[in-house]
Amino acid sequence: MRDSFAVLQATYNDGCTTPGNCEYFLTRVLTNLDDLYNSMKASPKGDGHFAAPLARIRAMRKSLGGDFSFPNLKRHQKLLLDTREAVNTWMQSRPEDYR
């Protein structure tokens, strides 16, 4: 859990502002959210403990509709970043889950 969360937090140092970097960045955020989702699902604390962030990531995935192409990620950029922010906020209030 700790490693997956740390990698997701590292995306805050990156963005779509550098030319040619946006595709890499959005794909990275998506991959990091997926990795954190899998870590939460595998946690001995169980799904119930992580209900809110798991639901948020599932909703994001549903909105993406299985299309992980750059044009679709760009169209859903706000959703990706809002999901990252919501999950980060939730995790920050529970340091025992990642420290």
C-alpha cells in the first residue's frame, strides 16, 4: 500500500504543462490509481475499509469505458485528476494505511 500511494503522490510533481508530456502523465496517473486500487483490494483490512477510494476509482474506470487511449484520457483529464485528489485526500486522513 505504502509504495503504491507514494508513486501516486509523485504525480503531483508532473503534469500536462510540458510539451509532449501529457500522454505520459495521464497514463501514469491512470496506472498509479489502478495499482493503488489493486493494493487496497489485496490489503488485509478488506474492501470495507477502503470503500470510498475503491468506489471513486471504479466510477472513474466506468467513465473511461475501457478506452485508455490518449484522446479519451485527455477528454477525461479532469476526472482523472479529481479522482487522484479525492483518493489522496482520503489517504492523507489515514496515515496508518500508508506509513
